Amino acid sequence: MTATTSLTLGGLLGAVLILYANLRPWWTSNREAKQLAPFGKGFLAAACAAACPGGILGWAHARTGTVANGAGERVGEGATGATQAAGLTSGQLAGLGATGAAVVVVVVFAVSLAWKAAGKTDKRRILGGVYVGSTLCLTAGVAGALSWLPGALNAAGGGVVQAVQGMGVL
């Protein structure tokens, strides 16, 4: 099993099904933002990991695409009989620097601690957010919409470094 940096229709189908499963309870209830928080935490961690050009977070992001494509293609073809292997235009978040990488590690660590402290339902929602976020970040549309993220991570990390070094604090 090799890693992929592109998404197929089947992979998109799997992500959309999980996205719908997470948004429907919120939509049918009183639509409080706190209901989406676990899913959003997972999505945020996955988007940050998608900005990583390598390492374990970059590897996990690429593996999510492989899993999404395989599972989604089997579900789509099994349900409809039509092949789901057509590829989508791929995208990538690029430009993460050393300071931004440190922020990514902190964000992923914070979300993993939130997952550890969460109840059974919220754990599933966090994992769903990670899966959907990582999968959708393989598409040109979502990667393009989040193209500002690596720069923001780099700026946040740069701000922390400057504060720690005492520049502009006093």
C-alpha cells in the first residue's frame, strides 16, 4: 500500500458521507456551535498536518488519501455498480517553515489531548473531522481555500519566537 496525493470520486464520497453524518445531528437540533467543536478540532488538526511536507504528520495525511480512495471506491461501486476511481484535481498546502511546523505540532498535540479526554461520541467526531479534513485537503478546491494556512502558521510561530527572544515585548 503506497501513499497518495490525489483523491478519487470514491474518496470524496467517503469524506462527504462522514461529513454529512457529523453535520446532520447539528442541523436537526438547535444548531449550537459547540456541537460542531469536536469535528472542527479534528478538521483543524488535519488541515495543519496537511501543510506538513513530510514527517509522520505528512505521511499520515497521505495515507488518509489512500484509505479514503480504497474505502470510498468499494462503497460507491458496491452500492451503485459504477466505478468510483475517476481522479479529482489534486491540491496541496505548501510553504510551511520551521516556526510554523512547531505550531502544527502544538495544535496536533492539543487535539490529541482533547481526543483523550473526550467521551465516546466526541472521540468519533474528532476522528471524523481528522478523516474529512485530511481527505478534503487533497483536493484543489479545499487546498486552495486554505492556502493562507501555512503562512498563518509561520506567522504565529514567528510571533512566539520573537516574544520568547524578547523582541518588541518591552
